[in-house]
Amino acid sequence: MVDDKTLVAEAISARERAYVPYSHFSVGAALLDAHGKIWHGCNIENASYTPTNCAERTAFFKAVSEGVVDFVAIAVVGGAAGEPISDWCAPCGVCRQVMREFCDPQNFRVLLACAPDEYKAYSLDELLPQGFGPDNLERAACNHEHH
Ligand code: THU
């Protein structure tokens, strides 16, 4: 079993691979899947700016592209590149929406950390209340059939 502390430590090491020549803000993520495997992610920036991918989405897209779609938790750390983490780094709205696609809002846990033993845990529902997800489209399709 992967505990919270381990997941945060993995996010801290994932951050070392961040490619951030423009913002100089490096982010690391460690995504725990339902099989107990950890997927690492870092942010990857681009000279054209908008193609930038956040650390959280890097981790999700690596996992999903390898056939994994069941997740338990993600740890996220971020801060000025080359410096130790000194503040919480909360996932951006786009990353929260990507989590909503694959994770149960009540059960999926998001750990925001400054150090392995200094973290705050939230459910996805707390970070993305009243989110729009796959179930909304399923209900709409169902209603359509009945009319
Ligand atoms: N970033 C992440 O990777 N994850 C977050 O949770 C917040 C923002 C990245 C995007 C960009 O490369 C840099 O941080 C500054 O916005």
C-alpha cells in the first residue's frame, strides 16, 4: 500500500523533471492508481506558451494512454524552480476538470504538499464542487431516449 507520505515524496522527485524555461515555476505530481502503481508528472512548457501541460495532466495522460482509468489519489507540489517548496500549489481549473472525467468526486483525494509530512488532503468534490462530468452526458442521453 502506498501511503500519503510516500505519494508526496514521489511528487517532490517528479518535480525535478519539470521543463519550465518560461515561468521558472516547477510542479510535480504523483498519481496513485487503483492497482497501487504511481504515475509521475511534471509541467512541460513551450515557446508558444499555450501548449504547456500541467504536471497533473501529464500524470493523468500518461496513465490513461497506458490503459489505466481508475485512480485513488494525487499529490501535487510546486514552487519557484530550483528552490525548495515553500507554499501550497493547488491544481488549476483545467486539471480539476480532467480529474473529474476519471475520478469519483467524493472518493478521489488531492494532496497539496509542502513536504512529505506537511500536506493538506481534499476530496475532488471540495476542489470542484458541482462539477460537470461524464454522468451529466449519460443522464442527458437517457432522458432523450424517453422522449
Ligand atoms: N502548473 C502546473 O503544472 N500545475 C498546477 O497545478 C498549476 C500550474 C504549471 C503550468 C505552468 O507551467 C506553470 O505551472 C506556471 O503556471
